[in-house]
Amino acid sequence: MQAPQEQPLIIEVSLNGSTSPETNPSVPYDDDDIVAQAVECMEAGAALVHNHTRDPVFGTTGSMDAESYSRAWRKLLAIRPDAILTPTMPAGPPGVTVETRYAHIEAMAEEGLIAQGLVDPGSFNATIPLPDGSFAPTQLVYRNDAHDTHYYIEACRRLALGMSISIFEPGFVKFIMAHERAGKLPQGGILKFYFGADSQSFGLPPTATALEAYLEMIEGSSLPWLVSSFGEDCVGCGLAEEAIRRGGHVQVGLEPFAGSRTPTNVELVEEVVALAERLGRKIATPAEAAKIMSLPSYPVSYGQVN
């Protein structure tokens, strides 16, 4: 088995989300723009693609339209059948069932569009900073109780999906590590450490010290991991380099990025590729990424890919 530092580097591009076209006109939301940018980023070195649709995470009925994803992803898979795609999930108002919130993911899995499902093992308060730097008194909670998380894990097992495991806070890690130690995780997955700048209401800061805290928590785990820096420049702040040197992987893109410049998604991917080349890490192809993450259903079945 390869040592983590010898593994090819998985790059995930997160094309859109919290970044609006007003903030950066390059952010894609139309189907054709999502497809074009995903293909360009994959050609530059991205193995994983994550995007949102125009369905908001907050302030909805608690469901998302699978077709809003599928329209673009069918086109993308026709061009790049090796793409590894990951959607998001709505927060949902109180009383909305986990089955409703997860229905679009199940529909896309059954169609054969995705090889990964979401596992969000915890909750956090969502808000924005006021002009003085304090946080606004919102009532928004990205809620995933223990019952919900069990559902996500078992849905991935049932649908033969790998797990895209969102880590917004350290407590999220404890839940997953307890399940791994108990032998209760299905095959395939990756931990995604979402660090948050001071402007974000969640997450450890994007520093080497914070990364070491997470790595201590997962010591002995067989799961690969990546870093993403919300409200920051993952390469510019040094977090990407810290991860690459320690055998981890990297997510970049216009969803988490913040800074004084307005890069494109492909430029952010190219910056990680250049950094990896300088540090001596090979870039993973989608097939290599699927092997590192032990995805049970890759390539996906859409369009007779397999």
C-alpha cells in the first residue's frame, strides 16, 4: 500500500455555492457554464467536481430538484464519463424528514449519475458577519442530528455510494471515527475538512496548527482526507501546501474562495497543480481518485460507462 505522501493528489473543484455572480462574474450557474467549467477544470487536473444549483440550501421547503443537477451532469458525463460528482443538500425547516432532504441524491444514484453521496455528521449555526465583525442574530441552523447521519451512512451503503463526509466542526470527526472503530462505515469515502476564516461562523481556522488537531483526531483511520478553506485562498494562505506535504488532498474553487482578486475556477485548480508539482506530488486522475477513496460504484453506470 502506498504511503499517503506517495499517493497521487486528489483535487476537487467546488464550482459555485456561496459565491454569487455579483462577487465574481466567473461563477457558473447555467447548465452549459457548469459543464464547460467542469470539463476545463478536469482537463487542468481536477478529479472531483462539486456544484450547487439555484435551489438554495436555506429558506427552502427542505427538498431539492434532482433534475436541476441531472440536466448538467448528463451532459458532463457524456463528455467526461470518468467525472466524480457530488451535490449538496438543503438545510430544511423543522419537521422536514431526512428522506425528503436526501431524495434528490437517491434519485441521482438510482439513475447512475453519482458515485458519492453526502454524509454530514453534525450541525452548525449559519450566519454572516456584521460591519463591526460580530455575527448577525440569524436563526439559521444547518441541522443534521444523529438520526439523520445514520440515515446518510446507511443510504450510501444501500445505494453503493462512497461517502463525501463534510467536516465543519471537530465534533463531526468524533461521530465518524466512532463508527469507523466500530466497523459500521460502508465501503468508500473521504473526509473533507472545511476550515473557516474569521468571516465564517463555522470551522477551525485555516492554519497548520488546526490541521494537526484534525490529523490527531483521525490517527489510525483508513479514510483519505482533504482540506478546503472557506472565506480564504486555500493556496495563498498556505493550507493547501500543509495538506499536500502531509499526504492529504485539496479542494479549491469559487465556492470557498475569498480574496481581493477574482480568479476563475480553472485558475484555482492550476494553482494547486503548480504547487503539487513543486512539492513532488503527482496529480490523481479520476480513476486513481476513485481507487484512493475505494468508491464501490465507479465508473458510474450512466450511459453504459461500465
